[in-house]
Amino acid sequence: MGQENRKEANRALYDRIKESFDRQTFLQLIGAKLESVEPGKVVISCERRKDLSQQHGFIHAGVVSSIADVACGYAAMSMKSEGDVLAVEYKINLIRPAATDKVTATATVIKAGRTLTIAEASVTGTDGKLIAKMQSTVMSGK
């Protein structure tokens, strides 16, 4: 595949993921942003706001978990030519408090299957330090 065709394919993939991303009103509520999409890899970020903080001022673990979950789901979806996905299981390790101005979840597919896809996400702060690690099983559907 030539470079121009690859750019078009990646643009079409980004547009498909972005269209789904924009329908998730919860992501709009927390201000999550779709940073990048490529086959098997998705990056989502969210900036710190007072209303997204827990009692110590850190970005709430629910926000950290949410962007990791969504990034894993879209990384899995990026491996499918059509249809949607739904998480069926995930585990998250919260490694350090999200004492940062922005969290970024970078998810990659470990194994893409016909029905189930395994993905993992690393959530980092603006300093690049690892805040959380997620492993997710995602189901494909129509």
C-alpha cells in the first residue's frame, strides 16, 4: 500500500472512531479528547478540572479508568473493518495518584480475535510517569 493510500485509510479509520467517540456524551461531560488513531493503537486524553478531582485534588480514578477503558475499546475497534465493540472485562492497576494537569491513555491491541480482542492501556501524566495500567477484553459486535 502506497503512502497516500495509507494516509487515506488512516483518515477513514480516524473518522470512523471519531464518529463513535463523539456520540459518547459521558466523554463530552469529562472533556475527553481523541488524540490519535491508527490500526491497533488509540490515544485519548483528559485535562484536570476541579469537578473531576477527588478529595485530595488528584484527577479521580474513575476518570483515569474511563479513558483507559475507552482507549482499549477503540484500539480493538480499529482492528475491525465494521461493527462496534463492548468491553466485557477489564482490570486496572492504579500505580500512583493522578497529580497532574492532564492524563493520557495510550491503548494497544495485544491479540485481535474474531469475537474477542485483548488490549492494554497505559495512562500517564504530563510528566510521562505511569499512573495506571489496564488490560481489557473487548467483544466485537454489529
